[in-house]
Amino acid sequence: MSKTSEQFDQAATSCKEIFIKKMKDYGSAWRVLRTSSITDQILIKAQRIRSIEDKGTQKVEEGIQSEFIGIVNYAIIGLIQLGLGNDPRMELTLDEATRLFDKYIFSAKDLMENKNHDYNEAWREMRVSSLTDLILMKLLRVKQIEDNKGSTLISEGIDANYYDMINYAIFALIRLGE
């Protein structure tokens, strides 16, 4: 499992580098997004990945790896937004946003390690396309929870689904890099 831990850290570092560069370019403009809009941004990325997987070709140069990075980063943005709740600030400093990124990626890694222990790294035998499908399923679940105003009877909330999307996207990044 130490190999997985190292691979997770490498993928997370790539995601964080992009997050920081975009923060430097745009600031925290994403603070204007409602959670439902963040979910839709992730949906667009996941649908593009699936489209490329199904067609076997693409017309826009950016590959699926950058889309999986986008899924990780938008899911973390979603967790940040959920965590900030009714905080009215539109601007976060780079330091604060980076600290929050680290907080949520660490929590995602902790969850991954616990699940990896129980599932014995079953994801290593999965196809990247199956990871894409799982992300899409999680997105449909989140959309339903959002439509229900966050209410669930027995299911995990939006945050748990965002964490799973982070981990599935990082697994895909690891598999694509192998």
C-alpha cells in the first residue's frame, strides 16, 4: 500500500500545482459558484472523458488526464464551498485556499487508505472507463441530493460523494500513468 500512497501523493501534487496556478491567474472567482454549478462542472468533465473513451478519438487537444485533474480540483472546490457554508467572502487568499486544498486532499487520502485496506486495492483491477462510470454515477447521486435540498434518508451526503469522486479520479490518474 505504500506504493499507492506514493502514487496518490504524486497525482495530488499534480492537481495542486494546477489549482495554485489557476488561483494565481483567477483568484477565487469560483467562490461565486453554487454547489450545483460545481457539480455540473464536474459532470461536463466526466462526460467529456466518457465521450473520448467511447469514440476513441478527440478533437480538442487536452486529453482525459487533464479532465481527471479538473474533477479532483472541482470536487475539492465543492468541499471548500460546503465547508465555508454561509461565509460571505468572495476572495480567499492563495495561502488560505492552498491550506483548504491540503485539508481536503488529506481527508480524501485518509479515506482512500481506509477503503483500500478493506477492499484490498480492488481498483487496481478496474478499467479507467469503469472509474469514469463510477464518477458519473456519483454525480447523478449528488444532483439528486441537491434536487432534494440536501436531504437523504439513508445515503451519504454531497461531501462523501465529492470525496469518492476525488479518489476515483486519482485512481484513474494513477492507472493512466502506469
